[in-house]
Amino acid sequence: MDASTQWFSTVIEMVGNVGFPIFIAFFLLQRMETKLDDVVKALHELSQVIKSAE
């Protein structure tokens, strides 16, 4: 079983177990977490640039 087939079967199982709205909430939270990590990284880099400019 390749990764995409395994992912799809996991999604179908999750929707069946917890319902579509719960699955969407988990999916969006996961996406938001990665975006927040990028924001934290950018803020850290910005603070380093500001410190080096002083």
C-alpha cells in the first residue's frame, strides 16, 4: 500500500469515526500549526536582524 492510499484510507476511517466536521477541524488546525511555526521563525529572524542593526 503506497502512502497516498494509506492516507486516503485513514481519512475515510476518521470521517467515519468522528464525523466530517471534526475531521475538517483537525485538518485546519494542522495547517494552521505549520503556518504559525513559519510566523514564529520569521519573527525570530526579524529580532536577530534588529539586534544586529543596533
